[in-house]
Amino acid sequence: MKIVLLHNEIKPFRLPLFNYLNSIYDVKIYCLRSNKLTENNIKDVEYGRYIRIPKMQDLEIPLDLWFFLKNEKPDVIISTDLGYAITYIGYLYSRVNQCKFVLWNEQWSDILHPRRYLTKPLERLICRKADKILSFGYKHAEYLIQLGAKENNISIVPNAVPDFYPLSKSHNENNEFFYIPWIHDVTKIKIVCPGRLVKFKGHETILNSAVGIIKANKNARFIFAGSGPEFGQLQQMVNKLGLNDYVFITGVTFNEEMKNALLINADLVILASVKSKKIRAVEAWGLVVNEAIQYKKKIIVSDATGVANELIIDNETGGVFENGNHIDLQNKILSCINHPEQWNIYAEKAYEKLITDYSMDVLIKKITFALEEI
């Protein structure tokens, strides 16, 4: 079986899966962009030419994809994700040339952008007519069914990161990265909020909750780990709320070593993504949660993340709060601070669930099984 994988960019966490598929099938990958961390670690990749259309949710139109598919003559096309032009073109090619089409879907909710209203009819058609759909989770599957997909045509394949052996705190104590105040202070409660500094990541919700947290416990410290266009505005908000001694915004993009070193020292990890008509983006999953769970960290996520009520179940494997509701988030954080033993149990259960249902081995097995069903 000859497979063509259509992907915008191969991130490091996808390497184990793609290399495994390469080992058992005749696989060719078409990508729009190269990634310096992966380009020398995977074979049979074609990097295409494309144009980006501004103000259209940065729609990227591949110029040579149709010709690439025509030359490769695949039996199966697998494309990620529902809203990408590579998916539209890949699907249309499969119908014209009578090969199988598999949609690998990340989306669990409508993205409220005018461009997506224009392409919604085509997306509904793809959901109805795809030969197989791979879905990150159950709510992702429910969304696809709303668009017309048949339930028995959807396979749940977990979003996973590579398994690794977490480093110890002592391994990183002398890491030059740690310019963050109080990062090694064991008397402080370090609340790490990883993610790009953009509106939909919900940093404002965290800052509003931090005011009440600090009043209740002066040892709480918040770390915004990331860079982005909202840095200046968030720093102004920190100043206005009088949180300078309690909140640190790194303002830098973290590499894998830096991210893992920060997770080692975290007491709590928060992903506070928001969803609203004003914000034209949705947190498809939140893989940093998977990574934090490998360190058995306590986790709180908003209900506007893909991971919520899938891997993170409220009062079972962590905490889930109403997105944008800083009081709800504040209550979750205080519960974590005041009841550490209970939240340690949540962290252990999250780790067990990760290994059982969301590991790389499970992802590989489920995708392989789904492909054999076609």
C-alpha cells in the first residue's frame, strides 16, 4: 500500500509515528515547511511551494501538490487537518483519481473566522465522504459527526508525545537557563503557564485569578513560559495589578531542554486557553499537558482545550475550569494548594491514563489498525 501523508510541518513529536509508518508501508510525505529539528531525521519528504493568503486565517495554498500526487499515484492519502488547503486539494484529487482519503482531524469546535464559513461546505463534504477519519478524541469525533461524518467511520487515535525518561531536578540545577527568580526556591509554589503569548492562551484569566491567589497564599509564583505579541500588554497588566513580585514572564521561546527543565521544577501546570467570537483560534489539544504528565505534575486546564474531559478529567486526573472565568480558575488553584495529597492522586491517575490511552505506542497501534480497515 502506497501512502502519501500531507502535513504542514513535521514537528519533533511526530517523528516516531512517521518513521514507523515509513518502516511498514511505502510512505511519501508532502510538507509545506521544513523544520530544522526534523528535516535530517526522516526520509522521503517533499517540501512544496506555496503562497500564504493574509487575512484568510493565513491560508496556505500549495502550488505543486496536485502534480506531486499525480506523479506519486498513492493508494491512500492522509491529510492533517480539516481547515488546511492541503486537505482540500488532497481530498479533491482522491475523488478524481479514485484513491482512498483519510482525514486526520484535530478540530473539536468551529473556528469563528470568515474564511472558515466560506470553506465549511467543502469541509462538510469531506467529513461525509472521507474513507476514514482519525480523531484526536471523543469530542473531536462528536464535532465531526455534527458536520456529517458517520460514527462508524471515525477511529479515535490519541494525540501523543514520544515517551521519555524524565530528568531529575538535580540534573538541571546548574542549567544556565534558570534566570527565573525563585525557580529553585522550594518554599515557593511554582505555577507554570506554558504557551505562546497570544490572546487565545488565556494569560489574562490567569493574571486576574493570581490577585486572589496571592492574597490567600504569598508563596504562590506564576511563570508565563513563552514569547509572543502580547508580551507588552501582559507586562503592563502585571504592573497594574501589583503582581511584579509574583509573576515572571520569560518572553522567550523555549527549546525542548528549557521546557523540560522548567517542568521539572513546576508544582502546577496550567493551560488556560479561551474560546470566544473575538478570538479566531481554538486549542486543538495542548500537548504540553502530555509532557507535564510525564513528570507527574498537577494539571489544570480550561474547557476550551482539546485535552479537557479527554485526558484531563475534572476531579479525577486534574482540574477543568470554565474558560475565561478567573474565579473558577482561582478556586481550582486554591484547591490544589490547600489539598496537595488529593491532587497528587490526580497526578498519578493522569500518568496512568497517559500510559494506558495516550502513549506513542497506543497512537501507532491505533493508526495502523485504522489503516488496515480501509
